[in-house]
Amino acid sequence: MDKWKGKVAVVTGASAGIGSEIVKDFAKNGIVVVALARRASRIEENVKDFPAEYGKVHARSCDVTSLESIKETFAWIEEQLGSVNILVNNAGIGRKATILTENSEVDKQFADIINTNFTGLVHVTRHAYLLMKKSDDYSMIININSVAGHKVPFFSDGQQSNVYHGTKHAITATTEILRQELIALKNDKIRVSSLSPGVVQTDFFTTGKFLPEDVRMKDHAPALDPSDISNVITYLLQLPYHVNITEVTVRPVLEAF
């Protein structure tokens, strides 16, 4: 990871779970981290005891569902840090509901899922790319996807995961589209990867906001730890600049769905 020491990384959804672990590992390797989340105070709490030799962590409040918030964030990054070398699109949410429900309250829930998981990812990536291109340095975009972005399991009781799977399938397609656009631009310095975990032990599955309380997927398999995902990201970053692993699927042993 020495080649990334002193470089600037942006991590969305950085206040907890996978994002928090990525921030810690990046800082431990001397990377300057812009850690983004709606709850910047929680990021500050997480990093307050980091050793002095760690890379600087800038905790910033950013709502990825708001284009204005994204623009303000990247204007600050350009002014204060100059560039971006690593982007990890990690922000993501899910909610319990069916698309065909008659409950009008899901209108906002579905909009939040789409804007957090997909639209926000696209806007953040566009603004990060502009700074990557300006710096003309080796850079990497890593989209935290999901096994849900490659298949849709069937539950006979009708409790599906609504638009969540659709947003993750969109990330799979968008990652490949970005790769092809970079080819068309003859940009050989920016790589893009999709990282698709199975179940990870985070509050995503314990808040009761996504799947029913029995959390059926976890009944059928153990869960990964957030550090497992961060370790995979470290592996991707350590590869030579000419190597681009475009899709990684990481599942706990015996995962059955």
C-alpha cells in the first residue's frame, strides 16, 4: 500500500460498518481520508483515538441523495486537498416493503433507496472522476455492490426486497459502463471495480429496516465481518496499475442463498 501513502481517498457511508473499517485501514496505511456520511459526528468519534502516524481523516457531513451536498463536498475537497485518488462508493440502505404495496409511505422509502444506492453513487463518481482526471495520477473507483446485484432470490411468502436488488443490479451495469467509457477516453490511469459481498455483520441487517426480523438470509449462512471487505479493498489497491479486477464476489463459507 506504500504507493497510496499520502494520496486522497473518499469513502461514502463512512460512519459505521464496512465504511468505518475502510476508513481505519486507509488511515493506518497513511492515506488521507475524506470520510463522508450524514452523521459526521459519529465518524469523528470513531477516529478520535487513531495514532498520530495514521493518515489524516477529514470527517464531512454529506448526503449522497442531494446533488447540492455532493457538489459542495467535492468543491471543498478540491480547494483543501486538490485531488482524489481513491473513491469507495459504500453508502447503501434497504427497507422492508413490496413494490406493489398499497401503503403510500413507501414512496419516500423507495426514493431514498434509489437515490442512496444508485443515483448518489453516479453523482459522487462523476465529481470524483473530474478531480482524478485533473490530477492525471493513478486512481481507483471501487463500488460496494452486493450478491443481490447478480441474482434475485425468491421468497414464497411475498416478502421481496423491492427496489433494493434493482439498485444493486444497476451498480453492476454502471461499473462496466464506467470501464467502457474509460476505454473510449483512452484513460489507462483510472481503474473501476465492483465488490459484491454476501451477508456482512453490520447494523444493515439488525435494524429491522430491510428484511423481516428473522433475517432469513442469515439463518442460512454465517456472516462476513466488515474487516473482510476492507481486506479485499486493500488487496485490489495493492495490485499493479495495469491490473483491473472488475468484479469480486466475497461470501462467507457455507452461504446458501
